[in-house]
Amino acid sequence: MHRRQFIKICSAMVGSLAAMRLRLFVPPREPYVAFNGGLDGLYSHLGIFPASKELSTCEGRLLKIAKWDGIGYPALIQNACSFGAKPPEVWVYDFDLWNFRHDDDLMAQIGKPAFLAECRRHNGWGIWYAHRRFGNDMPRIAIAAGGSISRRMHTT
């Protein structure tokens, strides 16, 4: 193959990719978290990414949701278990937080035989929930990110 042919083929491929609307860079959804009062306003790590030292294993209070950045919605979370003048805060992505919104309610599933069977198949709620959120790409995403779900998946 000549250099000119190679360049033409490469430019045709890149041009077609640029012309497509890539889903990764377009907000295809609403944020997975919402501002709510009381216990519904507290979020925990789902377990895709490693838990941050600021949030640790505690729940966090949602302070702010930033605009879509091409990956997800950054969410500012304040540690709800800490006391003092300035509790620790951390930015995490909305997709790595448990969701208690009405359109994807985990609590409505608990106790149903189908839900229990899925939890056994996925080795727990977290993996079942992440699979619902990320679909068939979930194992690849979770293992690459290295959070607690990644470690649990190796035991399945």
C-alpha cells in the first residue's frame, strides 16, 4: 500500500467517526442522583471506583451536581458521618453513587423472588445494581476501575 492510499483510508475512517454523534460525549440521561431531604438525600459509593478517603464507608450528603463533562455528572458529596466545623467533601461521579430516585428504586425490589435470584446470580446487590446501570459492559468497566465491585467479581 502506498503512503497516499494509507492517508486517504485513515482520513476517511476518522472523518466518519467525527461525523457520528458519539454517545460518550453527549449527555444521554439525567443524573443518577437527585437532591432530596432526609435519608433519601444520603448517598454511598456503589463500588465501581475505589472509595475516596473523604467519604470512606460513610454516607454522603449531596451538595452540588456539576454539568455533564463527557463522562458523567460530577457530584460534590459531604461526609455525613463527620462532625466538626468542616466535614470532608469530595467530587465523585454520579454513576458511582447509589440511586434512590423514584425511577430506579432498589427498595421496591427487596424481597421479590426475581430480585433475590438476580442477587445470587450477581453475588450481591451492588453487582446487580451496577449491572442494571452499566449493562453488559459492567464487568469490563468495574474491573478497569478497581473499586470494591471489581474485587467481588473475582470471587464469583
